[in-house]
Amino acid sequence: MELTNQDELKAHLMATNESFKVLAEQHAQLKQRLEAIEAKPHLTLSDEDEEHQIKKQKLRLKDQMNQILAQYRAQQVA
């Protein structure tokens, strides 16, 4: 099965790859937490620290998801 569209590939992996699904769900949860923090009219130092930590976690998760995408693409080519 050839998936050309990035969104199609992500949807396919969400349905077939448990690791990718877990990472994507964690990423979505962090995105919601980040949006809640950024919606505050004034951020405390604690909020700013949490925002920074969440952004780092989101990047790590995205890197892991991209690694799975790259591995899947490599398997499809081989």
C-alpha cells in the first residue's frame, strides 16, 4: 500500500502502529495543556517554566513520531 500524503500516512500509522498512536496521543494532550497555559492573560514563573517543559516534551515526541514515519517510508521503499 503506497501512501503519498503525509496526513494519510499518519492516519495509517495511528490505526496500525501502537507506538505511533501513543506518541501522537501524548503530543495532543501536551498541545492542549500548552494552549491552556497560553490562554491565560498573565503567566506566572511557574506557568512559564511549565510552558518551556511542555514545548521540550512536544519536540521529543514529534522527533520520535518522525522517526517512526521515516522507518515506515524506508520499509515501503525496500
